[in-house]
Amino acid sequence: MRYRYEKTVLGWNYHVVNEKDNRTMFHPNAKELKNLKRFCAANKDILEEKMESESNYGLAFFACGYDGQGQQDFIEYWDKRGVSVF
């Protein structure tokens, strides 16, 4: 997996680069690369599924499906670890 350090509306953060089209994914992102790498290692299958998808669903949807509380728990879990996920 490749990473890119970019400035967005959220400031300077590390982002995952979609290998398929070389575009930067807005989510996930993190201020520290080690946190983003930890997320990617734990959720590689979810990231790959998202990269292949044409849908506009967030990563939390790919992780938890239609379980809204599960999605929120997933987002909060990674937020506490320095990673912004949607």
C-alpha cells in the first residue's frame, strides 16, 4: 500500500493512495503515518473492497454494513487511535 502526505480541508494528513487509479483516498487519513499504517494493516480487505467499488459508501459501511451503531463504534474506535474514518 502507498501513502501520500497532502493538505486537504482537514489540514496536512497522510492518506492512502488507490493503486488502481493512483488517486488519493480522502478517508482514511491520519496526522501520523504509523497510525494510518496500523489502520491499513488491520483493515486491508475493507480498503481493497472500497478501492474496487464504484459506490459512494464510506469505509465504516464496508466494515459494518447497515449497522449504524456498528459504523459509529468503528469510526470512534479509530478516531481514538488517530485515524479519521468515514
